[in-house]
Amino acid sequence: MLATMLVGTLSSMAQAASGGSSTVNTLTRATFDSYLETGTQRQRSCLVMFHVDWCKVCQRTFPKFANASGAVNQAGITLDFAHVDCTEEKALCQRFEVRGYPTIKFFPWEKDKKPRNFKSLRTEEGFVKYARRMTAPLVQHFANADDFNRSLVNETMSAFVAAVPSGEVPAELLDAAEEWRDRHVFTTAKQFKDLLPPGLPTPTSNAWLAVLSWGRQQWSGVDNTSKAAPAVAYFSGPVGEVADWLTHHRFPGIWALEESTFWEFTHASRRTAICALDPARVTKDQEAGLRTTADKLKDDFLFGVLDGVALQEELIDFSIAKGTLPRVLVTEDNFEYWVEDVQLLRVDHLEKDLRALMGGAPLLRQSRGMMAKILYYQREVIRYGKQRFEYAKKGPAEAITAGTSLVAALCLVGTACWCLISCCRVLLNEDPDFIDPPGRMKRD
């Protein structure tokens, strides 16, 4: 009952915010299949949000979802919005393998297509953009380069252009476009110059597919007030390899990473090299070194830049402090692991350090596990000890200072270990000794 009341309240708030135009349909186990069947008959796909009443993220997302449904409806976009309350409909949510909240899935109206997870921004604008993309033709048509640029001015991801003189799109590219249509735009032209902006590298004679990153998506360098140049990568291999190439080459150039692109960038099935910089203190030598390295190692890493000042709180989780900028963060295995090292992974020696990493240099690979945290602190303690030792060599006064600081550090570490061991003993003690209250008569 409480869940129903909360969902009703959220719906009412969303409708009020959107001027009463919200059109989110409530689905249950009894109505779900018939609702999708009706969508199939009407050739209307559906975006479904699975949520629970106690989830704070759900409570923040649902009004945006509902507002977007009203905007989509008013724009005449043929996509329906619906929601399922998993508090009441546990079996229905288990059927679609809902493991986290909110989970948002796109259900195509075609019966031969499976539902797919929503992977765009959970904002009103993000939902509307997703609706437009998923209802647009799989391969879009643009009259010329100006039309291409103007139509995609708000795109946050790269676009793919196939040079197809005959106009017949290979089936393998259509399959790839179907997989990535929720994040990338696909189009064709008789030749690349019909749509690509001028000034880009010239493709080889047998290149037939290009991935284009607009200048607004690229890092502008030292002069961060100017517009960066676009970046491009070309594919000239056989059509049977296009799906694999497309998966690994979605981010050409050096990306200016933001909230809307960071997750996709670090989960692009590639090792990434991310430079966290203070935009006001980037030098020309650092920019030149980064661009040279990105060009030489583009087949080994994706390259991106973060504003380390604006994101200083988030970067602390990866042991990168504002006072140590500029820093380098390498991610691996879709961000399952990462590498940072203020001494061995440096912006000023980026190519050398990245090559050393590829060559097996003993840099610590970190993760979210407890053992990774222990190894990180072990590294820092050893380095601190070495720094104090070198400092102590300068003279007697320095030796006393270094010795005092080491003793203090050891005391802190010892205290922390004692507390940890004590807590473990309490938690693992299954047969505690209880003391009889004073004066209690003992039994024979």
C-alpha cells in the first residue's frame, strides 16, 4: 500500500512539473505482456523503468523519466514510457533479471528483437535524446556536411560515416549500427568529403568507414578558450571485421571527458590513459608531449583529459589529490583495475612511462577490493620510509626529525592494527565468557 501511494505521489509530482503531460503507464504482471503486444501492433517501442519505493536514486530519477515521457509525447516521437514497481511485482522484475534499481530497459516493438538496457544519461534531456535516437532510421541521411554538423550539434558521442558509392550498406555494418545505435549516429555518403569537415587527415584509398569526434568533444589544450579540432580514425579492413574495429575505436583523438562520456570512455573495451590536469596550469610542453604520445600510442590506449580541479573530490577515491596535479590515471578491463603512481606515471614523461607499463613495469594495479587497498598502503608506507631515510642523511637534526616522525607513524599503524585485531576478536568470538553477577548462588 505504501509503495502504491509513493509511486502515485511521484507520478503526481512529475505531472505537475511537466504541466500535466506525463504519460507513464503503470505495468503489472497481469498487463505487461498485453501492453507490449499492443505496442507491436501499433509499431511503438517502449522504455520501461523498473524501480522500488525505498530507492533514493529511483525517487530522483522517476520525475525526470515522467517529464521526458510528456516531452516525447508532445514531440510526436513514437516511443511509449512505462514503469514497474518491483516492490509489488517481484516476479516480473526477476523475469527480466533486474538486479539493481532503477533498471531501465528498451523493449523494441519488433518481436524478433530482445530488450536492451538503457545506457544513456538519466536526465530528462537524456531520455528525450534516447527516444529520438531509437526511433530514427538505423542509418540516417544528411544532405551535406553543414546539415550533418547542424543536426548533431548536441551529440556527446562520436559518429560513424561509411563511404558507400553504390548506396548499399553492408549487412555487417547494419548489425553493428543496431548494437550501437543508442549511443552513436550512423550515416553514409558517396565519399568522405561529402560529410566530413575539412582539415582532417586524408584517408587511404581503400578506407570505407570513418569515426568522427567533433571538436566540441576534444581537448582544446593550453588555450582552453578556443575550439578544438575534430578527430577521426579510418577503417579499411574487410566487412567481417568491422564490428570488432568499431567496438575498439569509438573515441579517436584526445577527449575532454565529462559526466556524459566518462563511463562509456572507461568501459570501451580498451586500456585508457586519462590525464587529470589543472586547466589554468597546463604548459605548452605538457600539451605537446600529450599529443605526441596520443598519436604514437593510439593503438594501445584511448586518451582523455579531466579537469582535476573541478573533480578533485571524485579523484580522491583514486588517490589523486589536487596538490599533486597533473596526474595520470590508467584504467584497464573496463575499469575493473586502474593504475596511478605519482613517481612512475607522470604527464611530463607520459610516453616513456606508458611504454614501461606496457613492458611490465612493476606498477601497482588497484581495484575496489580490500587486498588492493592493503597493497596500496604498503606501497605508501615503504615510500614514506625511504623518504625519511634520505632526509635523515642530511645531518643530525634531520635524523632526529626523521626518526621522530617514523616512530609516530609506527605508533599510529600499531594502534590501527590493534583496533582491527580487537574488532575481529569480538566479531569472531562464538563462546564469550559471561560473568555471574555478584552474590549469585552457584549451582552444584
